Amino acid sequence: MAGEFAWFNDQNTIFEFYGGGKWRQRAYHYQYHYAYMPQAKVVLEDGRYVLYVAGAGRIEVERA
């Protein structure tokens, strides 16, 4: 993941990856976890995209 990661928040939260990929959080879920350039991946599970962030857990996302 590019740059700083600080939290999962709401549907306005955008996650940006190196290479230009951008993903938007789909539902409200607040969780604070600061990390700089954490390992992260988006996986297609049962027809839904899920973002996994090392040390912070997972959240459902959509392309931004």
C-alpha cells in the first residue's frame, strides 16, 4: 500500500496502492491502526473484493 495507513473508517476512505490501484471502503467500520507502507492485498472472495492489511485485518472494498 502506498504511503501511510491510519484507519478503516467509512465509505469515503480510499486506499491507494503503488501501481495506481485505488479502492474504496464499502461500509462503515472504524478501526485505528497506524502503519507506513503496510503489506496489503485485495482478494476476490465469493464475488466481493476484500482488502487485507497486515496488522489491521480486513474490510470489504470496491474499485474507486
